[in-house]
Amino acid sequence: MKPSERNRISNKSGGLPAVAIWAALSTSALLAACGGGDGGSNVTTGNATGGKGAQLATLTPTTLNLRVKGLALGKELALINGSTLLNVQLNGAASFALPAGSAADVQIATQPAGQTCKVAEGTSAPVPADGGAVFVRCVSNEVATVVQPDTLPNNPLSVSFGLREYAYPGIAYESRPGVIGGIFPYEYRVKSLTLDGVAQSTTGVSLDFRTGAVRFTPAAEGAYVLTLEVRDSGSTQKTLEQSFTIQSSAAQFVFVAPDGVNAAGRGTLAQPYQTLAYAIANSTPSQAVVLRKGSYASGGFTLYDTKSQQLLAYPDEVVTLDLNYQILNVYSVTAPAARIEGVDISHVKLYGIKSETTTTGLVIRNVRFTDGVGSGSNENNNPGFIHGTGHGATTARHKLLVQDNDFGPYTRDIGGAYAMVLFDAGNSLTENNQIRLGTGALQDGVGGGIHDKDNSQNNEYRENYIDFPSVKTTPLGIQISAQAGSQNVQVHHNLLVNAGIYLGLQCFASNNCTMTNHDVHHNTVVNQSIYMNWGPFTPGSYGTRLNYNLLSSRTKSPYSGLSCQAEPPNFSSQLAAGANLVESTNTLAFKDSECSARNRTWAVWRDTYGMDTLASGSELSTSATSALTGAGPTTGLPAGHPRRGLRGHQY
């Protein structure tokens, strides 16, 4: 095949010039497309070796596994292998079917809009015989600053979670901060990099312009200081310059591999331990445990401050922790924060990762929860892949960063199961997660995606994608129940399909519960509604604000709740709804979940209560046709739509 012919195949979707993921050109599909191999080269596929005109042996199909990371919500990446095109819309696992023994020719046919995707370093030509995956990594490119409407609370920019503290010399380092405050979205830029105080070139530092994800390979041991600049998208742009110290040291890492040996004097990169339990037992609190590719029958275990609390997958390798239906518990009251990053977790029952006490922080990042089941005994156990247990205190006990994870599927045998259930969580950030629990996750309409259940303080949920099948649609996509109260919670820029947002379901006046300053803005809610039960309207509650959302509920009312409670005396002062785009043919703006006496028509909603008025910027579309295009993660307003970037999750 001539280079020009190859590029035509790779760019047939109109993308940027093809980026070679693997250089080999020897898949049977590619050979067929090109009329066979060149007379001057030999191509090995299985047991057959042939030059020009050679006959290829019949091969058993196999799978080339891929892992995509960093693909932004709503973006689409087109990959091509031979003549087969694969469109990828979400992060996580993908695959091509290939003949056994063939080499791969995966190329990027079309880059996502505003992003650049590349293959991981160190990829070799043969299809991995062990089923190992090829990693494709995407980063957001620098673009012109966007200006978003100022929304509350609009606090100063700050870093709630820093970058990972440790790096291994010569191995790729990758981390991402947790930034809060200001007006979302953010912009990230590299300002400087030093090693033991000496300036270093930043050309080898990859930085995602929108997420702040950093990747570079430290060349030597020592203290690297990476300084980033963060800007927000407010009408008056806020700027934060933050320096992160990353200690590059081989001594701060313990390695584990399936072919390792549990013995004294081991645990190095060259001579790893064999089991996770042995590695943790022989670690120190200042060390991180790195797992090489493979599956580990870990069962349940607990991370304490007295040993390593950082479990990391080796860069660009697939690591599976098989919990065998037991629990991974975390206690973290001493810095640095506990971290579980880059692993797959299988065979979850009741809880996958359980935060017992994590006042110094727990980072759960790039974790793929592959399967789980409920408890089978008591739905009050609140099953979930991630669970922050309650302690009955009035102060927050858990500080979590839940970032870039993939949840699902979940087969539930009792009620109350979610992807996440949190009690007593404070100063926590949950962002850029994918929640697709499947049809087994819901039973009789109970259960859902994220449940911030009790004593919520200063928590933020943003840019999460939550998708349930239409046959299992649920109001409980993101639920802030406020049992024992909640304050200063933000839910914004999320895309929810067949899943709603629910506020205050377990906050009652009888137990003096209140909800204060809850901001729900720039979400896209498709085929569901925003629900408000007792919590926002109990005496003492105030500051529930619903702004700049896109609610495409079609035949449903866009708002619902109250559940037969008495008419709130301060309804208009406790709730504000404005600047929303509502697509609904329902005559009701607000429907009581049980009692029709509390229903509100659009005239009452607007004229009596002042909600979603034209003056506030809200729009109501009663057309039977939605302005939304795409499906699943690509659902949104089309490019060029005048409301895109102003309402809903897109910016």
C-alpha cells in the first residue's frame, strides 16, 4: 500500500492527519485492502510467513483491547484498524476483532473536537498475547477563553486536592488536582518546572487545558516543583497560581507483580513482591504500592495510616483487584491522602471501596468498577461501589476526590443500591465520572446514581455522565437527601439521561433538618425532572437555586416533589428558578409526587411564585420536537445553537 492510500483510509472521516498507534501494517484486513504484502518484506501472521502473493493461514479471531482515557464528555474519537472504523464516545474499555497472531494497525481516523489523542508510550507491534490493552490518551487543547454566567457561590479559586506526592524516576507520572471555586469551566497552563531548584524544560509535560491532568516522566531523583496557573470562566476572570512538589524517589515505591516473590529484600521494580497483602504489610506510610498488569485475588482488606495507603496501577497496564465479594476499607487521618488509582475492581458485594474515616482525604481516580451486586440482607446498608459510612457526628468525617471513574454494571438484589452513597462527607469533589449501572441496578424504581445522603457539607458534583435505560428511568440520578441536614452543595454541568436530580427527600422539619445554599446549575436532564421534597422548604432552609439548566422532560413536568406536605409559607423565598431552558408539553410546571392539590400550572409557577419568568431568562418550549441532538454521552444542543454554552452541561 502506498502511503497516500493509507492516509486516505485513516482520514476518511475528515480528521487530522493519521497518528500511528502501532506502526505494523500486517493485519489481514489491511493486506486485503492493499492487495497483499510488498515483495520486499515478510509479514508474519500466526504460523504463515509470506511475501508477495503468499497465502495466509486461516486464523482464529482474537481481540485487540483498548483503554481510552481523557476523552471529554460529549466528544467522539474515531479509531481505525485496517478498514474497520471504531467510534469511541466514552472513556474505558473498547476493542477491535483481529486475526490471531496478527500485528495491529490501529490509527486515529478523526480527533475529537478540541482534543488531541495519542497512544501511550512504549507500545509494541504485536497484539498482546495476554490480552493486555493499548492505552489511548486524550487531552483538551488550549482554546480561546469562554465567559460563563456568574453563578453562586463564586468563591475564590482554591486547590482542595493536590497532585500525587510521589514519582518514580524513569516511569511516567500522571496526576490531576481537585480545584474548586470561581466559575466553571477552568483553564490550566504550565508556568514552570524545577528539579531541586533548577529550572527544567516543560516541553515534556503534557497538560490537559480543561482538567489539569498532568503527565511527564521524571528523568532523575529529586524534588520536582511544577507550577500551574488556573483561570476560571467568570465575567471577571479569577486566576490562581499553585505550585506542587513531586518527590521523585525509587525508595518511595513498592512493586507487586503476579510473577513476583514474597520475600525479604524484594518489592523493587526489578524484583517485585507477588501479593498485595504482603506488599502492604511490608510498606511504610510514605510509600506507594504499584501493581503490574494482571489480576489479583485480593479479597477484602483494609488500608491504615501505619502502612501504605496509596494503590496505583503501573502506567498503561490493566490491573484488576478481585474483591471476591468482600470490602476494601480505608482509614486515613494522617497525610498524605489515601489514593486508589488506575485499577479495575471486580466482584463487589455491598460495598467496593468503603471510606471508614478519611479526614485527610481519599482519592479514587481512574478506577473501573466492572461488576457488583447488592447485599441481599438489608437495604438500609446502602449498597454502593463507593460508600462513606456514617458516624452520627455533626462534623464531616470524609473528604473525597472521586474523579474519572467508570461505574457499572450493578445487579441489585435489594433496594437502596447506588454507584455512590455518602454519609458525613465534606469538602468533597466528584467529577468526570461515568455511571451506567444497567437494567439490573434498579428494582421497583428505587436506587440510582449518586446519593449524598446525610450531613453534606461543601460538596460539589460536576461533569458527571449518568445514564439509565429508558425502561429503568429513575428520579435518583444525583440525590442530595440531606438526612441530618446539608449545606453549600453544588450540582452542575452534569449530563443525566433517564435520570433526575433529587433534593431533600429525607430532610424533615420534625428533626430540625435544614438545607442551605444548594446550587443546581448548567445541568442537562433528559427524560426526567428536578425533584424537591421536604428539605428545601423546611423552616430554616434557604438558598435552593436552579439556574441555567436544560430540562428536556418532554411529557413530564420539569419539576416535582413536596409529597403532600403543607403549603410551604416561604416557597418563593426558599427557592429560585431562572434562566433555564425547559422542553415540556406538560401543562404543569410543578407536579406534587402524590397530591394534586400542590400542583402548579405554568401560570401559577411564573406569575404567583416568580419562577422561570421571561425576565429571568427562562424559556419554555412546548414543541413535541426536542432541540437536543445526539444520543447517550453526545446528547446536547447542536454546534452553533444560540443557547449552547449558556444552558445545560455544554460550554
